[in-house]
Amino acid sequence: MTATGPATVPVTAALALGDDALVLSHRLGEWAGHAPVLEEEVALANIALDLLGQARVLLSLAGDEDELAYLREERAFRNLQLVEQPNGDFAHTIARQLYFSTYQQLLYAELAAGTGPFAPLAAKAVKEVAYHRDHAELWTLRLGDGTETSHERMRLACDALWRFTGEMFQPVEGLDAGLPALEARWLESVTDVLGRAGLTVPEGPRTGAWSAGAGRQGLHTEPFGRMLAEMQHLHRSHPGASW
Amino acid sequence: MVTATALEAELLELAGSVPDPELPVLTLRELGVLRAVHLHGTDAVEVDLTPTYTGCPAIEAMSSDIERVLRAHGMREVTVRTVLTPAWSTDDITSEGRDKLREFGIAPPRVRHDSGPVTLTLGPTRTQDEGSATEPVRCPHCGSAGTELLSRFSSTACKALRRCLDCREPFDHFKEL
């Protein structure tokens, strides 16, 4: 897919945003055939498709989309550790969606308002992401304010992923966005949703020494290698195959 | 002999008459995805096409259909470019397009001037639209304004799944973008 844009593209930033979209798209695609209800099967696949489309545009800004997706080693990926986390139960997937789509919507809205190389894609994607965030918010409310079991699972999921949320606001070379201000708005928005869902904002740190610079620097968590092996297997086994 | 601009207009009309691969009841012109046709010389043409959703897989079928039609019309070289700016909106669907969608059994998108999803409130088991804040989505079968949302994502990314509370038929709604 070709996209029009200025000649100079900050490659690091294009990879960071493109890899976020690609990796989360793949994770959501893993729900196909396993979602709790048919409507969610379709919803998660559609969200994955939106993200894949965004990934294609962003990776094409940085180079050849197929080579970048299928032939890079784990350490060359620049995605957030948050998006590579395994799906877990449905509550974990929803918590990941809530944290990420809130960030993506705020970031893309800012990029769309600017004149940088990501403005055209951001202006288009921010409207799609608004539906993703809406979907995550409604499920957070339903699970948090649902049965004792759903509340407990949602609480555990929000807590478990909390430590991956600080990374979203670490500076990325070539990404022209006011990250501290975005972080404040992200916290406000997530706090509001969790509050309405009857959940409390997790208490632990949002980043730490353990993250060692994290995904933006190519350092990933253990489940990511397995995900990548599955994602790249076909392309590496049959280079240049088509159907 | 036709002038360059007359030929461009003709090519634009031809490309615009290609049916959407996913919703063949609509043409690309009615869907509002065809942005421009630029003629270079006498038989080379560049077509600007914009996707509905960034990940819409139909864009590739649209491109090859446009190429086929324009080549059949004597164009030697046809290039279809994907353009993202300005971003497509459901407001770009023409009024004939909206009527055709309704006849086809799909509730057309409501005309909007801001972006983002229509606000919803959480019902006991299903989500419901916010009362009178927005124009209701009408059932394309019986015209009733009493409809409920079953899922905000349906058979394709651009549609939501709803059900009519009067005739009880489920239907797709081309959601606002």
C-alpha cells in the first residue's frame, strides 16, 4: 500500500507505532475461534483488521512492510511490551485494549492536528480507534460492574497489566508529541472509566528497573518470541509464496 | 476529438461506476472513495482512491477493477494511488448511495459533522443509544425508530449489528465514521 507523505520519515517512530499496531493486531487475531460470544469474535477481528491496516501504512513509511513484519528478529521490534502480552482471559484482553486504545486515541488525535509525517494516517486512524476505545470502555464497565467473578477477573487483569503502562509515555526518537501532557490525560481518562466500573486504580508502579528500557529499545518479554515464531513461520518457511 | 479534460471526466465517470466489491449495490462514486483522475498524455492515467477504513481489504479489489475498466477503455497505463488525506468519512456517501443501502437492507450512516462514535449508555444486558441526543437509526425493513445495538462491529469493520424492536429483524448499520 502506498501512502503519501513528506519525504523525511523518522524511521524509529514509524517502527514504534507500526509495531504496536502489528503486534496487537496479531494478538487480537489469536481470539478467532475462541472468543466468548460470536459478536466478540467479530468485534476483535475487526479491531485487529483496523490495526493491521494502520501497521501496513506505518511500516511502509519505514521500509518494505513484509520484510519488516516477517524477517526481523525479536530485538529489532520496537513495540510496547504492553501489546505483546498474551491474551490471557477475556478480562486481560479488555484491560489491554482499554490501556492501549486510550493512549492511541490521545496520541493520534495530537498527531492528526499537526503537520508531521504521521498526520495523514493519524487523522484517519483516530476515528477507527475511537470505536476501539468505546468497545473497551463498555466491556470494562460491564465486567467491573457485573458479577462478583467478572469484577474480580477484571480487577486482576487491570492490576497485572498496570506495570506496562508507563512505557507508553517514554520519549521516542522522531515522535513529535507532548508525552507528559498525554500521560496526564491518559491517567485521568483511565481513572474515570475504572471508577465508573467500580474498580480502583491499581497501586503498583507503572514502570521500573525491571523493564530495562523496554520494548521501545527492542527488549521484550518472554512470550513475545513465541508469538513472533508463530507469526513469521509461514513466511520464513515459504519465502515469496503467494495465493 | 475529445479534449483532455473531457476525457478525464469520462474516465472519472467510468472509474466511478465500478461497483464496490463488498457492497455491490453501491458504486465507488456513491461510496465517495474515488478522489481524482489525472490523465498524462493520451493513454496514461493516475487514479486517486481513498480507503474507507485503513485496513479495508476491499481496496485491492477496487484498484484492480478500476484498472480493468480503464484499460478496456483504451488506457495503456493505469496507476491507482491510495491517498489518506483528507480522511474518508461516511458523510462522503452520496444521498443516492444512502437510499440504495437502505433498499439493500443496510441502515445508512447518519450524517454527522464531528468524528468519533455516537455516545452510548449501558443497558442492563445490551447497549442502548443515548435517548434523543442523536437521530435514531431506523430499521431498513419496517422503518421503525426503535432499534437496539447488538454489537458495534459486524460482518465488516464499517458496519454495526442492530435489531429492530418492532419487526424483530436483525440488520447491519453502516456506522458513522
